[in-house]
Amino acid sequence: MSLEKDALIQGVFCKICSPKTPAYFADLTVSDVKIITEYNLYPVILPPKSVSQWVFDDFVPTEESEITVAVGELVPSAQDLLPITRAMETAYQQHERRCVHLNLGGNLVRYHYSKIRLILNINNYAYTVQAMTSLILCLESERLLLPNLIEEFASIKINEPLAGFLVTEVPVHHLTSLLDENWVTEDILNARAEFTYFRRAVMFPNDMEPSFLFLPTSFFNDCRTLYSLPGRQYSPNLIALRSRIRAGHVQTFGFEVWTADHYCSFFKFTIPEIEHGDSMKSFPPSDVLPILRWVLADLSGFNVGAITAGSIDRQSALAGGGSCGIASTNFIESRALGTPRWRANRSAHFRQEMIRDFVLYHLIARKKTTVYWDWVEPCTLIDNGEVASGSDVAVGYSDYNLDMPRRMRHIRFMIGFNKSLGSQIYPAALAQ
């Protein structure tokens, strides 16, 4: 190994294993975690119940092994450390205890308090390190972006929040829920809905206001809660939505429904019928129709008739088994944007396409000196005096559907994204 590479590896290792580094894990980049994984630098976290006994002591440890963590060192789990950390402060204040002796898997070890905190960080960041490594390896192996963009992505901090969204502030590493057939997190589905809403708005810049809405998952969750309450009053979100529709610019909208650990979706035109998409080919939940009639009551052009089954591929254990969220999102997206419809046997491709879009959007948005509210302006709302529920029930969400791209700001941003999408990804990815 070259001296230069050895120094690089040592520098990365010091970020995670020395309590002398004030920021600990805060400075870790995607490139760092890739090196950590490639060279097996990360300490090994033992399974719970590996600590059988422990006791505090007033001795002040000075040995490096009692203060720092070595490459590949076996360390206790956060679960085993929990009772120790609960008692640490009291033990120090009352008895000036400064270290703890542990029986760790049959071996006696002594830790300075600072090492206990360091090991907790190692536990807390283990998933993030693994997740970001998996994410960049996917970008590289599937050639989703050109090397210059992958290199740029490798320079970001591992806890960086996904940039450019109103509906969510989740870290970028949540994108790993899009890998393989993992269950996609609700935050990522909502971010995709917001992304699709604004992307379509930019595709039709001559519209006075966006004519398509893609409501977040909290929309129907809140509807269910409010519909079950006495009086069935609307929340501020629903009153705003009704005011948005009443203004006359909305022609279509879509939303996803989560029932019994499964997502399906609905797409509504101004015609009475509602199109239902379910990758398990199940019947629509029985409460959707009455609730939607309640939400849209007395809104001109949005009468609610029957629910009809829309065309959607079927997931199975052999293909797309964990992709109900991807399929339901695509059911709406394909109708709003005219993009290809989800296919179970190409589930990995649709997931990778979302990863590519999110990473590219993030790399553009994170460079902006402006924020969401600088990119948008409010849509027209026509109020008819409806009063929101006075109940203290926990409902409410951030709704980007009440905003539209501010001329020449968000539009330039999204046009920049579309140009990057066309010119920066590999031809091989385009041909898939």
C-alpha cells in the first residue's frame, strides 16, 4: 500500500475511532464511508447481551486502547450500553467515577467514559455508513450518472438532508430504501410526489396555474381521521385544497392510500370516475369512495362516481415483490407525465431511475443560495367561509400543491435538471 493511500485510510479511520476528533462522524463524506467499507475499518458491533457484567471505577484510563477504538475492534451494542450510559453521569457526580469495567463476551475490558460515547456513535452511524456505501456503489455499478457527478456526490456529508423539498427533510441516505426490493419509506414517496408535481408544472408553463395535483400520503391519512370524528369538519389542509380546486384551475389529481402495510393509488379526472391502481390487483379500500365524496362535496366539476380499475402490472414474489409504493407512485406519475408504466419484471430499473433523479436533483438544489419559498408563489385560493375543525386531533401536513413555480426561478431550476438528465447520464442508462 502506498504511503499516500495509507495516510488517506488513516485519516478516514481517525474520523470514526478517535474521541480526540471533535466532530466525530459529522465530517464523514460518502467517499470516506466507501473507504471504510472497502478496507473493513468499521468496528464490529457485537450482538445484544454480549455484556454480562459491568462496574464503575474512579481510575482515570490513559492507555490508548481504553480511550480509542481500533480497526475491526469488537464493541458492545447500544442496547448493552444503555443501562451504563443511564448511570454514568450520576456515578461521576456522586463518586467521581471516570471509567467502567465490562465483561465483554468473556473478556474483561476497561473503557474511559469518552470511549463509551464514541462506541455509541459507532452504533448510531453503522446503518448510515452501510447505506451510503450501498448507494454510491449502485450509482457506480449501474452507471446511473457520469463519473464527474458521482465524484461530486462522493464529496457530500453522509447526514446531508435531501435538498430542494418542502414536504420532507430526510437525510440522503433514506434513498437506500429504493435499492433492491426494500420497502420504500413514506418520506421518499412524498418527495417523489412533490418532485412530480413541480416537474409537470414546468412541462406546461403556459398553464395559468398547475392543473395537476399530487397529494402527499398524509392527505388520505388525515381524511380517514377527520371522517371518523363527530361532525366531520374539514382541517385547514382540506379547506385549502377545496379552495384550490374551487379556483377552477385543477383538472386532475392523484393520491396514494396506505392500508394494511400496502400502498395503492387513485387518479381523479374532472369526470365522475376515479381510476384505481393496485399492484396486488386488490379491491380498493371500502372507505375511499365515501371519504372522497365528503372531501369533494359541492365542488363544481369534481363529482365522485364509481371507482374503476386502472391498468397496472402485478407484483409477485418473483418480480417487484416489495414495490407496491413504487408501482402506486408510477401509476399516478405515468398518467400525469406520460412516462413509461411500471413493469414488475423491470422493477429494479424504475427504482434506479428514481435514485438517479433524486441524486441529480439534490446535487443541483444543494448549490442554491435560495430556498423553497424563493422558488414558488402561492396559487389562487377561493374561500367560501368554511371553518376548520377546532379539534385538537393530530392532523396536518405541508402541502406544496398550494404553490406554483415562481416564473424564471423554479422553471430555470427544473430546466437545468432536465438538461442535466439528458446530457449527464450514460447512454447505456438511457437505452435501458
